[in-house]
Amino acid sequence: MANDFLSMLAAAFLAVVVVYAAKHALRKLTGFVLPKWVMPAVTGLSMLGYTIYAEYAWFPTVRDGLPPSVAVLRTVENSAPWRPWTYLAPLTTRFMALDRAKLRHPAP
């Protein structure tokens, strides 16, 4: 959780640096001045974008890191009103896995 928060802040900082550099480059080269709302809007969109990316990327990353003997039995996907994009692509919130290498069969 802390890693996601710090990564989101890093994405916001990168967005600020890019917009700041673009603002000054555009003003110097073409004389065009960006509106004041561009920097906070791009920063907010980058934070939202990274958060959405992280929410969708965790399951494939974890699944790919599992040993070959582990089988994913079921995934649970949810949609929520505070995440309207999940109605288009449901978000995997949890999964069940079975490690076949550690299965024990009862003695007859």
C-alpha cells in the first residue's frame, strides 16, 4: 500500500516536471502560454491513471510470479460505483490458488 502511494506521488511529480518543461519550452519557442489549470489537471490525471494501472496490474504480476505447481482456481472480479471504469472492465480483487506440489492425500 505504501509502495503504491509513493509510486503515485512519483507519477504526479513526473507529470509536474513534464508540464513545467513543456510550458517553458512552448513559451520560449512559440510564445504560446499554457493555461494555469493545465498543470493541476495533468497532475491529477497522472495520479488517477497510475492508481488505475496499479489496481489492474497486481493480479497478472502475482500470477506470473507463482511457481508452476500453483494453479489459480478462481478469480473474484468486482465493479463499484466509485470506480466507474470497472463497469467496462471488472477489477480482480482476489483469487484462490492451489499448490499441487504440497497436496497431501489421506492414507487409506
